[in-house]
Amino acid sequence: MVPPSTLPGYEFTHHYADLGGMRMHYLDEGRGETVVMLHGNPNWSYYYRNLVVALRDRYRCLVPDHIGCGMSDKPDERRYEFSLAQRVADLEHWLDKLQAVRDLTLIVHDWGGMIGMAYATKYPDRIKRLVVLNTGAFHLPATKPVPWQLKLARSPFGALLVRGFGTFSRGAVQSCVTRRPMPRDVGRAYCAPYDSWANRLAVHRFVQDIPLKPGDRGYDLVTQVGNNLEKLKHLPMLIGWGDKDFVFDEHFLREWQSRFPTAELHRYPDCGHYILEDAGDELIPLIRKFLDGHPL
């Protein structure tokens, strides 16, 4: 991977935690109430760089790279189980190590929503605020078809496309922003950790691990989390949503709204999946205002 200092907007101190012999990279910026930001796929902590800068004067911002992603170790499957349950265990282990286990704000995007909400529903007394950005924490809504892009990545040709040619990572920097094209140097930064067949393993396994039917690995855990979201219903929640997301679209948004009808909602009709890239100038101040407006 290219040196992090050369990536635009990513000038932070880098930290590492040992998780069962794996090094998890994370950012730990600022002091104050703890805000945990969880990324998805094919993504990494770089996604939250501008939000960290906006919050670190008052909040402690903790932003991990999931194992196999970003600047964390990229083990093979002999050393690591690329599963939702393992991701949740990693999050719990990491937060325990940092003694960050009370008065947490979770900011979640994509797979970060499923991982974060699994943790939150297990420890609802530890969570004080929620910020939801184009994600899910329940099964695919019945009205939502599986996008063809995900079907293709899960097909017999998936490994060649995702790991061989890097089409999932490269495609994301083009299709997941819709308001304006992503700057070329920013797009390169998103793809930088995923520069080889070996280093794209986690990207592929995340896609393959989406549980779509009973019997799929993780299906029962997703069911459990979806059933337990009501434990979080009393918490302040902000939803920031890009309407042009081809995966987490209005079907998912309606599900969030039905479960959290009092959530503060900000929709962006012309924005896509990478909502912090498309609408960061508008949304980041709203997130800051939301946090400031709900003191612990």
C-alpha cells in the first residue's frame, strides 16, 4: 500500500491493536465523548476522514479498519474467519481493549451498520446515540431485489472480477458517488489498500457473506439483530441518506423509518452510496449539530 501520508486528507496518527494475532489499524483522534465510526465494503477508515476532522475538537473519534481492510492486516482464510460473527467479536474485543465501553455514539455505513447494530443490540446500555448512513441492520426487505452487481460478484466469475481485476473497488469510486465525479486522487486512495489478489480477499468475502436465505452463514445472526433493534428505539438517531444508492435504497430507508419513526432524517435525492463524499459539506455539519444537540 502507498504511504498513508500521501493520501489526500488522511493525515492522522495511526494506531494498531492486536486481535488474536491480527493487527487492527485504527484512528484515535480528539478527546471527549466517544464516537465510533464503522465502515463497510469496499471501504476503510478513509471514508470518515472529513468527519473526524470536523468532530475531533470536542469528541474522541475511534475509527477502525476491519481485518483485511484498509491498513489492517490482510490474512488468508487459514488465519482468519471472514464472517459477520467474527467482525462483531473483533469490534467487541477492540473496544474492550480501549476501555471504550460506555456512552458510545455509533456512526455506521454499509456493512458497518450490521456489525455495529449487532454490537449495539448486545450491549444497548453502552450506546447513547446512533447515526445511520446508507446501511442496513436487518434482512433484505421483501420488496428489494438483489442488485445485479452483487449477483455478479457472488457468481462463479466473482473471484476473477473482484480479486483479479478489482472491479468491485474501482467500480465503487465511480458508481457510489452521483452528485459529482470523485476526484481522481481520492478514488486512488479508496482503492490503495486493495491492490492485489491477496489484498482483495476481504472485499470478496464481504460480498459472499451477505446472508440471503435461511441456512446461509450469518442469517440467524441478522435475524436476531433485526428482532432486537427495538432495544435501541429510545435512542436519538440521525439518518443521512443518498437516494441514488443502488443497494441501500428507499426499500431500506422505509424499513429504518418504520423501526425508528422519530429519527432525524436528511435525504439527498441526487446522492449515492458514499453519502459523505457526495453530501459531506451539508451532512457533516448536521451530524455535528445532532451530536451537540443530544449531550449525554
